[in-house]
Amino acid sequence: MAGNYLDMFSLEGKTALITGANTGLGQGICLAYAQAGANVIGVARRSCQETAEKIAAVSGSFTEILADLSDLSVISRIVAEANAVCGRVDILVNNAGLIKRCDAVDVTVEEWDSVIDVNQRMVFFLCQAFAKGWIQDKKGGRIINIASMLSFQGGIRVPSYTASKSAVMGLTKALANEWSQHNINVNAIAPGYMATNNTANLRSDEQRGDEILSRIPAGRWGTPEDIAGAAIFLASEASSYVNGFTLAVDGGWLAR
Ligand code: NAD
């Protein structure tokens, strides 16, 4: 590699599509990618105005695609609109996700499906849609799936979420086995306990919130900025020989 090793981390000239771009970790990844030089396309159910403003403030490029990711029929439109904007998507980040807290004995089919549809089915079929194009044009690509501590652990009162995030880690390995030969790197990030909407209920429950905080070796909840480095690394040339791995960014949670 010629030049500075830091050049390997640049996303200059790349286009990245991030789902769940309007808030939380998705918004943090959008901002990180824009600062690393990528054209950013955010997919979300609701307006990404706040994300757009943050990216404009660092003179980055951002386009929004509105879509409800509980319905697989939106995929062809997402791919078409993204390609119309930029010609080609190079990096896909499957970040959108939801969590439902409920005792296992009370989970309904509707609740179960609502979590699995977005966190698992959509993730697989979005990966498939972009990988098909990347295999055809032989230019490769990057997929980063957002997993969870509950890809490794059971969790408490979130069985559908645990099932979906365990699937995300499994799929990340399965797809890497098939697609690494096509220069498609499939990896995942498993965030620890991060202060976003996803954990608002948990943090507002004083007892559970304190229990969790006291178990985090770093001694604090994570933030969207905390996963920026891992997200850039896995999207960049710096991780060319990293395949099928789920990288925990968890303040040491899994080390305990
Ligand atoms: P968040 O609730 O702020 O963000 C979730 C995002 O997913 C939002 O943009 C939301 O609009 C989007 N989304 C949900 N359902 C959707 C649908 N049907 N269509 C389109 N978009 C939809 O929480 P977050 O923490 O930023 O979560 C981002 C990802 O990180 C999720 O996959 C979550 O499971 C995962 N995660 C979060 C934590 C944490 O501690 N916050 C830990 C591990 C993993």
C-alpha cells in the first residue's frame, strides 16, 4: 500500500447506505462515514432532517430514502433509488432494529413477527439484494450488520430480540462464507449498552439501569460516537482481510 496507513481508513469516493439513519447509532454511523469522505444515503421510516443537518455542518453529502423496513417489498425501490442517486452503493449498514420487552410466556405472534421482520428477515434480504449486484458487477462491497450483546447472551425478557440478533451474528458468518470470494466483506458490530432510544426504557428503570451500569467495566453507557471507529474500520480498506466477524464495542461487557 502506497502512502500513509491512515489512507486505508478513508471512505473518499465510496457510497454508504445506512438503515435507521434518523436517530441513535444509525445517525452516528452516517455522520462518521460522511466525515470519512463517503456519500451517505440514509434509509428511515421518518425524516432524517437532524442527520442531514449534522452532515451538512461538516460539509458532507447526504440523501434520504423513506421506507418502512417491516415490509420486504420496499427493497427493490431502495436499491433503485440508491443507484439513481449515486450509481452504485459500496457499503451497506443494516442498523435499523427494534426491541420488545415482554415475559416469554406472554409474547404474541404479532410481537414476535414485528421484531423478526425488521431485525432478521429484512437484514438478510437487503444483504441479498446488494450482494447480487456486487457479484454481477464484480466490484465487491462491504456489509456491516448491527448485532448486539444478545447475539452472545440470552438477555432478560427480550426473547424475540435475542433470537433476531443471534441470527444476525449467524448470518454474518454464513454470508461471509459464500461471498468473501467475491470481494464482499460481511462483518457485524455488536454494540454494548448504548444510551439511545433503544435502551430508554431500560435506563428509566432505576434498578435495571444501575445493575447494567455497575457491570460495564468502562463504567459508563456507550454513545453513538463510540461505534464510529469500528464502523469506519469495517467499511474501509483497512479491514480487507476481516470476514464474518462480529466485533463487540461494549466497554468490556463481554469480558466479564
Ligand atoms: P434507536 O431506537 O434510536 O434506533 C433504531 C432505528 O431503527 C431507528 O432509526 C428506527 O426508526 C429504525 N427502525 C425500527 N423499525 C423500523 C422500520 N420498521 N422501518 C424503518 N426503520 C425502522 O436505537 P439504536 O440504539 O440506535 O439502534 C440501532 C441498532 O443498534 C438496532 O439494530 C439495535 O438493535 C442495535 N443495538 C442497540 C444497542 C443499544 O444499547 N442502544 C445495543 C445493541 C444493539
